[in-house]
Amino acid sequence: MNTHRAPTVLVALFSFAIVAAACGGSSGPLGTVPPVAGSPEPSVAQGSPDLTPVPSADASDEPSIEPSSSTASPSPSSAPTGTTVVRAYFWLDGGQGVAGLVAVLREVPATKAVATAAVNALLAGPVAAEDSRGISTAVPDATQLLGLSIDNGVATVDLSSEFQAGGGGDAYQTRLAQVVYTLTQFPSIKAVGLQIEGSGDSIALKRTDYVQLLPTMWVDRPAWGGAIGNPAHVTGNADVFEASFRISILDGSGKVIADQQVMATCGSGCRGTFDTTIPYTVTKAQYGTLRVYDRSAQDGSPENIRDYRVWLTKS
């Protein structure tokens, strides 16, 4: 994993407080883990539906595709049925300005506790197909979810002590960011408080605390490996010269089938958002590539290229 820039002072102090709390007290076995403060996890609102391909039996590059049968929070008065698509945030390798957080999709049994399902998906780590394409996690394998509560837009998550193991400061900031981004995918969760074995600070962490762990041009939707729709609907944020960059769509053979300029709401030293649609044409549904890049000021050649594997829909 690439080395990241130093975290903000607020986050550094928060991390130190957690470590100090975990190391304090008796050196003997831990007692009963205290309950997480706040109310039990309620049903939380989910954002725009994510569409994901239904894998074929042989995991080939030509699966059938259907929308998830359930992407909204179930009615509190009825038992959940079907499945729900949630997001987990991992790390996509690359050079400076290209490497950074990336969303992937997980289809889970329908549940009212979608935030818990999302955290468990994060703790399970990337699948083999993602790992082979440069997606990794900074969260230690043995980390367990001990509790989760939500109160006034703040999700308090309690993780086992393995979460603090190894990797140094940069890796720890990345795993914090993975947890924060995974939980704040839900519009009703604005910030995250972290506890380790029931102990921790009350500081609430937000996505803005970790913008240094995003690539220069960051696509949040579609998620890596998800269906892109037709026309493609692409959203995210970017910090690029004059707020301008480009998005291409490549078919399964690598042929460019669409390419257009995109403008963020801010650029040249500030991170602005973007929301664009891109029409494209393919003769059959297939896996392809969503590519974001900008052009060199010297010769106009593509640079800072970041590719996302996506499912293309027939026109």
C-alpha cells in the first residue's frame, strides 16, 4: 500500500486517545465488554440504489444482470425479505494521486440492521477478484464487530483490539477512513465514533477528515465492479486544475466507446463535487472499464489514470 500524507491534528489526537485508553488499566484478561452508548441500531436510510451484476456459475465476464431485489430499508412493521446491496470501502492501489479509497458492493440477506451488515462486509475484506486487481484493506483480518449504535446521526462502532494491530500510523488512518466511509454511505449517518473493546473518545469522525486518502479524481458511484447503467451516471469529487478532467468508458476489448469532459464544482487546490451522465453504445452487456484521467499541461497526454471495472448495459 502506498504511503499517505500525515493526518489532521484532530484525527491524530483521536487515534492517540484510543491507544492510550486501550493500554490503560489492568494487564490481565479483559472483563465483560460494556455496552455501546446510545440506542440500538435503528433502520437507517440508504442512498441511491446500487445495481450489481448477478454472477454467473462460472464467474465469466458475461453474467446476467438484474437490479438488487431490495435496496431500501425494510418497513419496521414487516420482516425483511430478499437481499440488500451495501457498500464497503477498501483501498485501490496506484501511483501518487491515483491510489485511494474505493467502494465495492456486497449483496447480503435483507436486514433492518444494514449498517451492521456493511461493517461486517468491510471486516470480511476484499474477495479474490478484487484482490487480484489491486484492491486491499488496511483492517486487520481478525478484527471483530462488538457493537454498533446510532444516535443523532452519529454511529458509534465498537471493534475488537485487533483493529489497532500493526501497520503504523498511515495504515491506521486508512482503516479509520474505511470504517468512516462505510458507515457514512447511509445519509442518516453523518459521523462515526470509534470504540475499542468498549473504550474510546467521543470525537466524531467525518468523511472530510480523510480527503487526503482519496485519489485526485474520486468516483464514488458507480462502485468498483457494479453496474454503470446506460447512460452511465457517475458521481464523486475531484481536486484538479481548473476543475476539469475527463471520463472514458471502455468496452470489454479495451476500445474507447465514450469520452467526455467533466467539470467539478471547484478545482485548483480545492475539492469539488461532480455529477454527470455519459451515453455509450455496446451490442451486448459486458464488463468494461470506467476511466477517469486528466491531461498533462506539457503535452496533453493522459495522466493520473484511475480505472474502475464496471458492468456495461446494452443500449
